Amino acid sequence: MKWINLILRLILGGIFLASAIAKIWDVQVSHVHGIQFSNVPDLATFARDVTSYHVPPRELANLVAITLPWIELLAGGLLVCGIWKQASALVITALMVVFLAAIGWAVAHGYDIRCGCFGTVDARKVGIMALAQDAALFVIAVWLAWRREDKPQPATETNP
Amino acid sequence: MRRTFQRALAIVVAGAALGLGANAVSPRRIPLLTPPPEPTKAQDTVALKDAETLWKSGTGYFLDARSPADYAAGHIAGAVSLPVEDFDDHFPQIAPMLTPDAPIIAYCDGQECDLSRRLMARLRELGYHNVRHLVNGWTAWHAAGLLTHTGSQP
């Protein structure tokens, strides 16, 4: 069980790390130019993707685009490193709820837009597939957040 | 459990602070609040009727700003694929057929789609001043029963 948890932790944390990096540094992959990225944080593309979801209030799309990838980066990094495992899995669970709601919103309104899940690295559009993949990640995050820690609580905590 | 929630909150607060800080010092910072959308100017858009006239006369260049997959699934007959998301990759192949004065019509799909508007902006930066975009282009063209093609060729 320990091994399974470790693998799930690395997968989920790794996915969050990768998607955060792709968004923050606007990573682009093309056949002609290979991998390109900005050498400074550049969230304009991601902000446009967030805006395209048309979730009100519209004005806050930029604020979401500025903060969300860094929360992903931190939570994913901590989960991979095995620091604050439960807390970072809890943050990722909450983020997955937000992502599922946003994609559900776009699908319900029939928006034909790019998911933006990994910045522009994947051209995936919102739809049932994106929902299914995010639902799978949500289940992993819930599992990691709600299971008991591997180590028993130190006895000193129960003493007065 | 309470400590887990406190730590989770700390991660969110620290992440948000990092994001705000990084954006503040980045030379490519974006405004904290999303600016209102630019109003559509009349000279930026082309009416379907006028686009059809241009198409029939064979003097207008139709550029499809959507992804190659969307283009292959169906496009305005004769339109060339120029996905704005990969503009730098695709434009060199298309540039030889355009002249600075050529009437160009960019389109994508959906009332809210801004790919065609962005393609128009990119082309204007390069000096193609006679470029406009057809709002809700693919749907409008298709719904009007005008000629369309499928596949990766115009």
C-alpha cells in the first residue's frame, strides 16, 4: 500500500508541477521551433484562457490566472517532496473541485474553448474527456488527502 | 485534522502571495483585474453578405484562425488554415500568397471566439491593413448554406 501511495503522490504532484510550470512560463511546444518558454513569469496566455471560460465576475479572471498556477506549483512540489502530504493533497482536492466546476460550466454552456489545463502545451478542448481526466485526478487527490498518515501520531502530542 | 487544514490554508496563502509577487516584478506582468473587452469597431468586422461577395469574386483571402483539427473537420471552401495559436509556425508558408493590400478575412467559430480578432491584430502588426474578421464565421457561413470543404486542404 505504501508503494501505491508513493506512486500516486508522485503522479499527482508531478502533474500539478508540470501544469504549473507550463502556465507560469508560457511553455509552447511546436514541431518547428521545439520547446519555447518565457524566461520571466508570463501569464497573459493563461489569463486569456481563464477569461474564455466566461465565469463571472469577469474582472477576477486575471487575479485567478496570477495566483492559481503558483498555488498549483507549491502544492504539487510539496506533494512530490513528501512535505505536508495531506495538506497539499487537500489543496489539490480543492483545486480539482474548482477545475471540474469550471470545465462543467464551459461544457454546460457549450463553449468550444481550449482547456488551458496545461497552458498551451496541450491543445485539448473542454469536454467530456477533460472532465473524465480531471475526475480521475480528483479521486487520487481525495484518496491521498483523506487516508491516514503512514506514521502514527507521536505520543507526546496527547500529553498535556 | 485541524493542523492539516491550517497547513492547506498556508499553502494557498503562500502560493497566492508568490503569484502576486512574481507578477509584480515580472516585466511581462498582467493587470490584477481583467481589463474590459475592446469594443468591436465597425471597420474591424465584415458582414456575411460582403464576405460572400468577396468570396464569389475570388479577390478575398479567407484565413481560418482555429486549430488544424477544427479546420480539417470543416472550413469555408478555399480558406487557408492559419491557427493563431501557432502563428509563427504557419505564417511563413502563407505569407507568399498575401500582399499588403489584399482583402483578408479572418474567421473562427462562435460569437465569443476571439481567435479571428487576434489573427487580425497579428496581421495588422505585420502591415496587412485590409484585414477584417467575420464574427461567428464558420457557423454563420455553414448556416447560410455556402460552400464548405473538409480535410486539411483548402
